Amino acid sequence: MLASIPQKKRDLIARGMDVIDLGAGDADLPAPPRAVEALVDAARDPAMSRYGFGLGLPAYREAAAAWMERRFGQRFDPLSELVPLIGSKEGIAHLALAYLEPGDVAIIPDPGYLAYLGGTLLSNANPYLYAITPRTDFLVDVDEIPDDVRARAKLLYLNYPNNPTAAVAPRDYLKKVVDWCATHDILLVYDNAYSEMTFDGYVAPSIFEIDGAREVALEFHSLSKTYNMTGWRLGWAAGAANFTAPLGNVKSFLDTGQFMAAQRAGVAALESHADWLPGNLAIFRERRDAAVAAFRAEGFRVEAPKASMYLWVPLPAGVASLEFQERLMQEEGVVVLAGKALGDGGEGFFRVSFITSPARLADAAKRAGRVLKQVTR
């Protein structure tokens, strides 16, 4: 379903339609200037065009480790406790190949980032999809995992701040999950791609700020959202060496490392964090507020999220999310993501990425309001 959207968008543009794409989490903003300059300089160095292999650029590992310590107060050995990734999606999907065998189970939030499900299926393991809904504040309640599932589970995927629901997880909840994973010998795969996309004074934690997490968790980070570098494909995984090593082993068979000039740019982005991020977040805050106001004005019930770049918008009872997505795209030229496209648990919602200007967000909301009136007649 998701794979067909880019072609449909191209077809609409070819027909002359003014398309507003609020589908992907892919902002129209520039990367940090220091990152761009570093990439240009590094690309001129022939050494940067050679294989990086699993080691990659040592300076990138060191910069990621230094960032984890500055941001979360957590120290990791850059050589043994960090794995450079070609975007966190790649590492999350490949992790399953290191840990899952046929018959094993991965517990996956539904709706959720499709790399969790994809990696599980490619490993010939069994996904257990837990529907995250308003009933549990969009949290996976581990007490509700059936005994037979828990007995076969090897991985639990969590993602807070959450995509697509924009939910955040309280620390007491994270502590409960860490203890549960320790009791049942389950690896907690903590996707923290949106840790820096936060608003209104909320500060997202690392899972490693929770006591006991070092013994049960791997955490994944990405430069994509924080630094507007989605296409640069830069990320890393952090955790105890006995958890990072299997992922590194799998990657040794599948890739020969990220372009080292891009890694050099990643160093510059991480080092510009303190002076660059506040201005970028201010833009996203303005866009969030504009999107919330615009969609509310058109009759949608919208909560202002504390984190992420998404609105998770409920639809009226009886309105199918895929039908709404398709009509909004074909009739009005606005691309959003149907909740069902991200998992059956997402039915009844659609996701808006506030990734463009307030004016375009307001225009998109008006068009969505017209479709809402039509489908609820």
C-alpha cells in the first residue's frame, strides 16, 4: 500500500494537480550547514570513497558516543558498543536476522514502523501484533501479552516518541518494560529516532536512563528527523557489546558500510546539535501548532503532540482510513497515510506529517475538511 503512493503522486502531478504531500516523515528543510560543508570537503578526499566496512569512520563512532554521553549521560565504547548504520531502518530490520529463527516470536506495536514487521517476516519468525490504541495511551501493555507468545518471544520492539501515534512513554512504564524483558529474557529493541523532536518542555529519555536497561536493550538512533537528513541514511545502534556484536556480524555479510564522506558529515551534524537544533525545532513547533489549528477548524479532533512530526487524527466511526486516504489524494491532491496502511491496529485514524509550511498545512486541512464532509453525509 505504501509503496504505491509515490507513483500515484507522480500521476497526479502529471495531471496538473497541486499536490500537498503530508505522507512521509520527510521535511522540506535543509540539513545543518556544517554537515553540508563537511560532506563537500570529504567528498574531495579519495580516501573517503573507499570501503568503510563495519568499522566505518572511527570519528563517526566517537561522535555518536560523545553525543549519547552529552545528551543522556550514558557512556558507550565507540568500537564495541556502537554499530554505525545506513539509516536506523536498515539496522532495525537486519537485527531480526541476528536474533530470530523460525518459530520465534517478535512482539510488535500495531500500528508501527514497518521495518519491525518486515525484519521479522524476512527471518521466517512469527510477529505478534499488539494493537496500540487510546485504551492504553498507545502503549504496549506487557501484562496483556499471552503466556504462549511471551514464552516464544525473543524481541520486543518499542518506539517512543512514537510513529505514527506521536505518543510518549512515562518513565515508570519504561521501567516496567525493562523489568519484564529481564524476567522473560527478551531483547528490547528501542527505536529512539524521534528523541529530539520534542515540544513544550518535554524531554525524551534514552532507554538506558532506566535502571537495568543495559542488560536487556539495544537503542537505535537516526540523523534523519533531527537534522533533516532523511536521504543521507545515517544512524547507529547502541548497547552492550554482546547485543551489538550479532548485528555487526549480520551487517558484515550484507553491506560494506556507509559512504564515509556521509559519516564525516554526520560528525559535523552531531557536533552542531546544541546551536542548530533549537532553531529547527522552532520551525517544527510553528508547523505543529498551525496543523493542529487548521485541522481542528475543519472538524477533526486533533491533539497537539508533545513529540514527533506527526498528528494522529481519528476519523468518524464507520469511515475507513484507506478510503479516506485514497479520496483525499485523488480528489484533493493531499497525501496522508491511512492508519490501516501502518497496521490493522491503526484503522480509524490517519497520519499527518507537519513537514511543510503553515500556509500549505492550512490548505491541506481545508481540502481534507471537504472530503470529511462528503464521506460523513
